[in-house]
Amino acid sequence: MKRVVILGASGHAHVIADIIIACGDKVEAFLDDNTSIEGVSGSISEYKQYIECEFVIGIGNAEIRKKLSTLPVKWYTAIHPSAVVSPKVTIGEGTVVMPNAVINSGAIIGRHTIINTAAVVEHDNVIDDYVHVSVGAKIGGTVHVGESTWVGIGATINNNINICGGCIIGAGAVVVKDVEMIGTYIGVPAKMCGGGYSSTIIEALYCATLVA
């Protein structure tokens, strides 16, 4: 039996706790910087007190997950027993697969990604790190979803589509062509609302912040 510490104490974190228990493992503690939340054992900075445990991030925000993923701990991958996951799937450390999700043959799921309740990830997809595929979203075959993109509740992505990192695909949106500009996409078919930046520009801006 593994002892697991959850970073975060929101409702999302408690769903992850249910997965851990369903897998026969033990939730050792919830750590959250809001220590007034009932059941929180301490702030995230106190993680070293539990260094013998495994850790999972129970926070929906992709940028926070990305930041916390640099902690020098052993990461727990939480896959609910009711999820249907092909043996020919690769799943990165720290990823969470919720109840009744389906991940089909040849899919590659990145690190600290969320495949939420009843989401469908079809064959030969590449879902990069820190992505969130929300409740009931459906991703057709041979799709690439870039890092930190959020696919909203009930969204549908057609086969053979590429979506750049850092996007939001709105709830119920239907994506029928490649998404090459970072932004929020809504509607049927999905269209960007407001302005956006190309993935090349945003990558350059991100690198500049690392150098600064």
C-alpha cells in the first residue's frame, strides 16, 4: 500500500483522494497554503515532512501544477479502477485519470495531466504535460494537444487535429481544424474569441522570462 500526499485541498483534490482509496492506497495528508481548510495538515512548503510518501497535485490550474512539479519528490499516478486504459498507452508521472475515462491504444499522456470523469482520449493521441481534458470531453484519433491547454466540459476535437499549447477550448466547443494561435476557442465550429499569439511567439516570450 502506498502512502500518498495530495498537494491542494479543493473539491478536485478530494476526487483524487477517492481514486487513491479505490486503488487500495492511503491518503496520508492534504497540504494546502490555505491551512484554514478543514482536514489540511499543513502548507505545501512543509512537504519535506512527508518525503517518504508519494505525492500528487490536486490543483486544476496548469501553471500551478507546472510550478509544483519541480518539487524533488516521488510522484504518484492516480488511475481510477473504472477507467478503461489500453495496455498500449503511456501515461506520465503525476497524471490523474478519473472514473469512467477512456484512453485508447497508442495514446501518449504527459506528466501532471488531468483526464477527467468520462473523458474520451482516442487512439494515437499525444496529450502533452499539464493538459486538462475536462468532464465528458471527446478527443478523436491522432490528435495532438499542446502543453497546458484546457479542453472544456463536453468539448469535441475532430480526428487529426493539432492544438497548440496554452489554449482554452470552451465547454461544448467543436474543433474541426488546427488551432495554431493561443487563445480561447468557443462555439460550433470553434472559433477564437479575442486576440491571440502564435505558439512561436509565446514560446519566445516564455524563454525571455527565464533569462530575465
